[in-house]
Amino acid sequence: MKNLKIIFLFFLLIISPMRIFSQTIITTKHNLSISSSGTIKATSESEICIFCHSPHKSSPRSPLWNKNIPGTNYILYKSSTFDAVQGQPDGSSMLCLSCHDGTIALGEIASRPFPIEMTGQLAGKSSLTTDLSNDHPVSFVYDALLATTDGQLKTPPLPNMELDKNSKLQCTSCHDPHKDIYSNFLVTTNEFSNLCFVCHDRTYWDNSTHKTSLNTWNGTGDNPWSHLESAYLNVSQNGCENCHDTHNAKGNKRLLKALTEEDNCLDCHNGNVALKNVQADITKTYRHDVYGYTNIHDPTEDVLSNTKHVECQDCHNPHASNKTTNSAPYLKGYNKGVNGINQSGNIVNPAMFEYEMCYKCHSDSFWTPVSAFPRLINENNTRLEFDISNPSFHPVVGARNNSEVSANLIYPNTISTILYCSDCHASNNSNVSGPHGSIYPYILKNQYLTDDYTVESPTAYQLCYSCHNRNNIINDNNTFPEHKKHIVKEDSPCSACHDPHGISSMQGSSFNNSNLINFRTDIVFPSSSGLLKFEDTGVRSGRCYLTCHGEDHNPESY
């Protein structure tokens, strides 16, 4: 029987050597002997295991370790989203680092008095150096408490993942140094980020476009997966590694592949992987200037008091973003999973409505952009301007409170229509949704001229005419009976009288500020009696006290 077993094993070696050896160290880069097929190997040494193990003269460390352990204090990974208690590397991770931190030569082993001569030393991804701040953390206790504290980690025990006897995650939790079945000595495949999701349990990921997209790189511009030693074909297959790099990441915090935040997004969202070219819009004259800030955004930042900035991540959660459509004011799939400020001024996470996301910068923050023009009533807080208790407002938070406008709305707009902020503020002439960038001021999707003495035309106020019936307005049909005189004959811009967001109820009233009336004080001045105001006296009737284009209204009634 013993002889039969020997014959059987010999038969297997003859008929299928690669099947046996492909799962051992012999055919991997960890074979550093002269027989290795790798570029870094010994010039004459034929022993294979000796580079890590020796039955004699090894170090006291198990398992018969044949390298000295570097007495190094490593720079450790740090992040506001890392909840584990991390110390200096220990356990099997120290064994790995005895080669991979670069402080001890590959051929320098404990059992030989002289180093083994090698063709080269580790470089690139294999050389972690003593700075581990840009590498996936190791040597920390991974238990149920950590999983609960983090909220997006799976609770051990974990399939295909071994923790050490102290319940610590080590290099060997992800890498098997003796087998290279899945490349990079991984313990299981990382196609579709299978290895990442042994531990990580990202909220929203299952419905994320970054999980499901089959888009590939078209070969134009920079390769978005150049940071990977062996990239897969499409976005879905590369999964987490579209943006993250587990070793020697350039963006240390959260192991992003690029130091500059937007570079992690725009090497795909430039039309070369994603079909829509967001990068082109962000370079337009009027834009959300993500290029203007670096390393300021943080996922844990205080929405109301953090440092002024705008980054892609402020409006997009890359783990959640998807192509789901929605109706105003509900958040679109592209913005799913972001936080915001609700209409009451409180932080909400996640945001439910699009305006809540916009309020993060355009309401109570100290850097809220100032009003475009000086007005009779000045208000920079958009949250207050859109409040549905106001005397008048554009219907972003809720439906209109004034039926007078209904006769001049273009289908499908009605008195009950609710708008998105991005219905007005969006990329111009683009297939890209949202306010990334525009050739028009205030990141408007259509032209809206505001200079005094603007000649009226369909294009001059294209933004307004996308909802409001131009023919009715310029011919005084079911509208303010002096529109034609003001905007056609006098060349007064819409903005001279109308404040498009709204007038806060804390500053205005329905008697003086209905129909978004809030005069620009750089165009409209007090009347001869010193008054500057509008009074609403009923449906399409009122009176104005003002001086404009040299004409004194003291008052002018209609």
C-alpha cells in the first residue's frame, strides 16, 4: 500500500506539475533562489526556504525565522475614520517587514555569516519603507467591539481571513506568503473587491454605480488604474481599487490613490471611463472650484463650522452614488448618502432633499456666498430665502404660495410644481447633471443677463423663459401690465425688481414683497419723497415708490 501511494504521488507530479507547484512558493516571487522566474533573485544560491527559514542558527522567533527583526519605530496609518487602537507592528507583520521595510537586505539572513548576493532589492509597491502611514494598518485587535464602534465592519470570525492568536489583523490575514494563486499573494481574489468585503461592509455599496458599472477605460489620457499592479477590465471588477490603494497610497488618509481629492474622481469622470465628462465642466469660468482646495475635506467634519472648501465628496458619496432618478425635492441617486442641513437649520445625515445638501454651504456657514447684488432687503442665507412661510419664494422647499403666476408657467410646470436647485444651477449645454460648472455666472444652466439696459431677447433671459411664458410676459398677457414697458422698452433686467430665491419672512411681508419683489439698490433708487418700496394692492395690481432710469414713481400705480 505504501508503494502504491508513492507511485501515485509520482504520477501526479509527472502529469500535472503546474497544478502542484502553482500552489507552493516555488513558482512565486518569494522564491528568491537562482531558480526563480522573478527579476529579483540570488545570483547563485539554490536553496529556496533559506531566505525566510532555517533549521539552525535562526532567530528566536517562530517559525524558525532566518532574518533579523528590524528595531524600527514605524510611522503608522492615521485617519479620522479609523477606530481601531493601533500600536507598532508585531506578530507575523514584523516578519514580513524584515524584508519589506527595506532596512535589511534581502540576502542578509541569520544563518549565514555573509549576505547572499542578489540581483536587486525590493522597490515600488513591495518596498513599504518605515513609513506605514500610506499602507493598510496592521497589528490591531479586530473584534466585535471594533466592528460595532466602526459601524461598517463585519464581525469576526471572517471567511477566508485569519486573525492571529491575539485577535489581531496582520499582513498574513490578507496575504499567504507561500501561495500566489490570486496574485500579490492574496488569500482570496479581490475581483469585485471580494477580499475587501471580507471585512468591510460599506453602507449603500450594493446599489452603487461603482459596484455595478461595466465601463472600461478607453485608452485615452491617463490610465485610471495605473496604481494597480494587475487591474481588472472594468469599474465593477476593480471595485474599491478604482479609488483606493492598499500599499504606498499617495493619499495617506483613507488610502486614496491620489493625494489631491478630485484626482481620485476625475481620471474616470473625464469621459474616458465614465461617459459624462465632469472634468470639462469643472474647468469652466463659473464652477464649484474643487481645484481650489486640497486636503481640507474630512468625512467627520462639522458641517456648520468646518474650514471653507468644496470637494466632489461634499456632494457625492462614492460608495452610494447611483443613477436612480427622483422627483424634486428628493435627492437624486448621484447624491445619495451625503449629509446636509435641513430647513430648520439642523444637521441631517443622510440628507433627504437636494436643497439640504446645498444648504451645507449656502445657508448658515460663515463663508456663505453673499448676494449677487445690493438689494432693499439683503439676505445671504438661502435657507431663509426658500422658506415656504415667506411672502414669496421660488418653490424649492415646497409649492408656490401665489396663484397669479400659474397662467404664465410653461407646461409641465404648474402652481404645485417643486423645483430642484439644480433646475437653475447646473452645467450649461452639457449632458452632465448638477452645478459643476457653466459659462454663465452663478453656475446657471442658461443665460440670465443682469446688466442694466439689457436688450430683451429669448436668449437674454433664457433661464427665466425656460419656465415662464415669454410671449405672455412681454405682451402683458395675464401678468404684470407693465412688463413690456420695463423690460422691452426701458431695457430693465428682470433682476432689477425680482430677487429669484425669495424674501425672508423675518425681513419682508406679503404686502411689500410678493412676486419676488426686492429692488436692486444699484439700479432702483428712492422716489422724490425719499421712499423706496412696492405695495401689493391685489391681483396684478400695486404701486411703486422709486426712481428708475430717471423716472420718479411717487407712487406709480397699476
